[in-house]
Amino acid sequence: QVQLVEELGGGLVQPGGSLRLSCAASGIIFSLYTMGWYRQAPGKQRELVAGITSGGSTNYLDSVKGRFTISRDNAKKTVYLQMNSLDSEDTAVYYCNARNFVDSYWGQGTQVTVSS
């Protein structure tokens, strides 16, 4: 059974603050999967925030470039999203995703709220 479990280092943060998300995977050969962080704000479509391939190549949503960093630890089967300089536009439910050419798996989502 495949599981992606997101953990949030704090759910509410003030503008300008930082948070670190982590997502631990089980039931898959983690090192072979492209991992991604998506987010969905109320009334908006889910969007890709950051992705990292099995080879370590990364890509980012334009609005988070220079503020967010995605990384992975294949030994721990975990992907991280370091989020700095947060603002209210980053408020959303954040989802972890694991995908390859055949499969795509989602975590349950974790709420990030940026508010003063």
C-alpha cells in the first residue's frame, strides 16, 4: 500500500516567516519517482509549486522562485519544501505527489496559513 504522509513544521505563520514541509513515502521505490509539492487555495485550481526528479533536477512556480526550495533524501524516502519569505498569497492546502510514467500518488494535504 502506497502512502505519502505530509508533516508540517507549523501551520500558521506571519508574513515574512518560514515553514518547512516534509513528506515521507512508503510502498514505493522512492528513488525512482519524481516528487512534487502542489497547492490549492480556496476557489483556485491545484497548481504545481515545485518538483524534483529522481536525478535531482528541480523546477519551481515562478512566484516562489528564490523563496522556496525543494529537496529529497532518498535514504529517508522523504521530500522537503523549505518556504521562506512567506506571504498571504502562499496560503493554501499543500499536497505531496509522487509520480512516474505509470502511477501518481497523493498525500492527504496540509494547511499552510500566512496571516498577521
